[in-house]
Amino acid sequence: MNHDNDIPKEQEEGLSFQDMIEEMGDIPFNVDAEEIALAPLPEPGKDLTGGTVVVDETPSWANPEETISTRILTGCSPQPRPMWLDGLGSSALGLFFLIPILMRSGLRSYQPWISYMIMLLALGGMAWSLLGLQVETSSKGKKWCWSVALVGMLVALVAFFTRGAP
């Protein structure tokens, strides 16, 4: 059912630029005549193409409220996930696949390949968390990296010793 025909013509809003300019009117902006007079004009006949444009990248803030809001908004940006958390996920996945082997059910028919996969997951998580030591700045993050590396090594060792079990 189409209700577009039910809208009276006087209530329809135009969304084109012309309709918006008609509604808002002329937008005034201030141009300082002295700035225009002081701006150097290019010499006639001089080639204006090419060259290097130097841009001052340091913003000049008009008031301190803008500086505060900018600092707050950049502080609220999402932080990257710590590397030890990815290593923990990989080691936990290896442990998840190791549990049926330890309980002597399910995946035992795929031995030793399932143990090799578990070792790959656990050692990958261990290596990833050890790489996280280079980027972690807090002592708490470094402790987590070491503990996740230890967990990954333990899971890999258990998988290594269970690879030959029938």
C-alpha cells in the first residue's frame, strides 16, 4: 500500500540544494578586505603548476573547549586488543581439542595428527604472546604475556606426550 499520494502538496519538503538555499537564505560569511589586499598575487606569465606545498599541520584552536573536546574524543577511541589475549585464545583452543584426547574419547582415531595440530595452536599462541612482550608497556601486560606463554608451552608439552598414545 502506497501512502505517498496521501501527503498534501504544501507539506512536501524539497531536499535539493536549491530548496535548502531558498529556505535558509543567503549564508553570510566574513571576509576581511585587508587580508585580501595583503595576499600576494602571482606574477603574470609565471607557471603555477608543480612545486611543493608546505602545510602547517599543527592546528590553531580558537578556544580551549575545542582542545578539550578533541582530547576527550581521541582518548575514547578503541584501543587495540592486547597480543596476549590472542595467544590465550589460541592456547585455549588447543586445550579444547586436547581434552577429548586426555579423556580417551572422540579424536583418538586421528592421532598423531590431532596432537600436531594442538602443538601448532599452543606454540603459535605462546610465540604470539612472547611477541607481545615487545609492545606491552605495563608490567601487568608483561606478566600476562609470560603467563600465557607458559600455558601455551604446557598445552604443547601435553600434546607432545599424548601423540603416540593409542
